[in-house]
Amino acid sequence: MKESLHPSKNISSTTKLKELNEWNLRAIAAKNEVNSILRDIGITEKFPELKTLLELNQEEAEVVVIKLFKRFHIIAVTLKNRRQKKPPFEIEDEYGVQDLLEALLRIYFDDVRPEEPTPTVAGSFSRIDFILKRQKIGIEAKIAMGDHANNDIKKELTLDKDYYRRNTDCIKLLCLVYDPNHKIKNAFGFEDDLSDNISGLETKVFVIPKL
């Protein structure tokens, strides 16, 4: 039976939204694949204007990044439990979260810029984890550790948002708070408290996984 391209009218709105999201992701993946093929055979070098048409726009990029956030824990667990008694990939600190997230981002994005220095008011430098420069999206990765994870990460993200606002390449900040041991209490409230749109920077925070 041929699969319909349109969600059924007889299913719930939640299911419809899920179907639409899946079709959107398929379209993004197809667009990314076409871009990769044309680049490999040199078409985009001959016709540079195609790059702008085929690369993911900000809205599409945001969908992809959030999807990677939501799948992050499943992927981390898979790499931890490897076959044939191979050494596991263990996420023990924030660097481990960043390493895995960068690898996943590079599936979809050619230009992933890690650790871009950002000047602070005092003249020192902070480090932005990743920037998707073409889409003007900043990405932060945290891991919840210790008994004071709630307050510690809130303080860090509050400072991070100030740094991003000073970066003219960023108008959107997506934050992954990896919480495999459920150190964050009331994850939904935590996300709401730190997600905002202030001074030209829209911030969205995701605690993964949630209880």
C-alpha cells in the first residue's frame, strides 16, 4: 500500500504533530543529502548560489538540534554498552557530552565551530561550546553532577546567556543539560525558568533525560 504524504484526519492532534515532525525531519535529511551529493561532485562549486538554497535554514537547523538533544541519552547508552566486550564510550564529564554532541552535529552541519572565545566585561574570555554560524545558533552542553547541580547549572547558563548576547553571530541559544542520574529536580520547571527571549537572544533549555 502506498504511504500517504498527509496525516490522517481521524487521528489525535498529538499524533498528527508527531507525523508532521517526522515528515519535516525526512525533508531536512533529504535536503542535507542532496546538498552533500552536489558538493561531492562539484556542482555547488560551479554554482555557489545553490549553497544558500540547499543548506539548512535556522528553523530547520533548530529542529535537527532539538531532535539530537532528545536522542542524546539513547545514543550515549548505546555507546556505553558496546558489543564484543569493546571498551565503552563513557560520559564522565562535560567534555564527554561535548565530544559526542559535536560528532552528532557534524552529521547534519558542515560548519560547526567549537569553543569560540567570547570577551567578558572584565576583559577575560569565556568559551562558547558550539556555533552554527550560518544559522546564527549557539549551542551549550552541560552535565548535571553533584548535589548542587540545580543551582550550579542555573548560574552557569545565566552567565552563558550574557556571553552569547555579546556575540553578534548568535540570535538563538539551544542548551542541552545532560542529566543521566536525574540530579535536576523538577526538570520541566528548570527548563521554563531558564528559557526566555531577552535582548535579541532566544534561549531554549532541554533537560535530557527526564523522569
